[in-house]
Amino acid sequence: GAVVSQHPSRVICKSGTSVKIECRSLDFQATTMFWYRQFPKQSLMLMATSNEGSKATYEQGVEKDKFLINHASLTLSTLTVTSAHPEDSSFYICSARRPAGEQFFGPGTRLTVL
Amino acid sequence: GNSVTQMEGPVTLSEEAFLTINCTYTATGYPSLFWYVQYPGEGLQLLLKATKADDKGSNKGFEATYRKETTSFHLEKGSVQVSDSAVYFCALESGNQFYFGTGTSLTVIP
């Protein structure tokens, strides 16, 4: 099946710093990529949808200035958590959708903000 | 609107026991239905899916049938193994967007 990678898999940072998470579709071109957040023992919550070359669409309640999304190419999307705080600590998962419609999930990035 | 409700856990079973995890949904239109599995510290892996009513998805001994009349997609396995311990998510896709249930944690003990 198709492969979606995320980097880094784990990151620990100090409060106030910014963290960038990369999501790559390794063997297909993704027309759309999605970013999810997962709190401990809870389900995935969609944060935003990004289409290559255009601005991301954020879900209600997600601060677009806090969570910057860039979808620079058909195989790469980045999520930058700006001025991170402990409450931003979470598991962030991306997914990428093929032009044919099937969606594949990345392995996730565990962010811990001290 | 679209939503997924799945049975709350945690579920603890002995090896070789029968597993059922209930999942029901509400949706506008004709969604596709999925079960994903998440092992500790990892992302989601697609376990099985069904794209239309009466379809049965199956993989690794797990099965689920898309029941439109009861708006359900219950996950079953006849004989669980310790390696099946994980969190299972029911999900629907409608309008190219996914909606997930809250997940059910399964622990299988030897």
C-alpha cells in the first residue's frame, strides 16, 4: 500500500519555541493532505485540510496563526506549531489522499512541550 | 450531520475468545466505513473497509459488515490473539472527510 511518513516521530521542546512537523507521501502525489490531533485516550480530531499551492482550511476552533500549515508540493505538507505551550502537547497525525480518493495515514508525531 | 459512535472500552479478553466491538453511525449520503487499528505509540493502520451497503470487509481474521438498515459496522473476530491488543477506531468517510469514533482499547491476555 501507499506510504506516508512523518518527521520527526517524537519531539520535545521548551515552551515558547516553534516546532515543525513534516508529512510526506512517499510513493504517490497527494492532492490533499490532512492534519489531525489526538489527545490521550481520545479520537482523532481534524485540524485542517491543505491542498497543494493554496491556503489550508482550518476546522472551527483551530487557530490558524498558531498552527501554520504549508503544502508546498504534491508530496510534502508541514505543520508548524508556533510559540508552543504545554497544552499543545499531543499526538499529531497527518494523512494524504491520492487523486483517486483513497486516504493514507502517517505514523504520527508525539510533541511534548516542557 | 456525520458522526460515529463506538462501544466504550477498555475491553479485556482471554486469548482465543470471540471479539465484538460495536460501531454505529449517522451520515448524510452514502459513506464508506472503515476500521483502523492503532498499536501503542504508532499511527493508524487501515484494518478493513466497506464502501456500500451489505459489503463485508475482512482482514487478518477481522470482519465487519456494512448494515444500512441498522446503520452499523460492528467489528468481529472469532479468536483473538495477544498481538491483537491495540486501540480500534471505527470511522466513516463522507465528502472526502473522515469522522472517527472515540476508539476502543482491546487487551488480550494469554
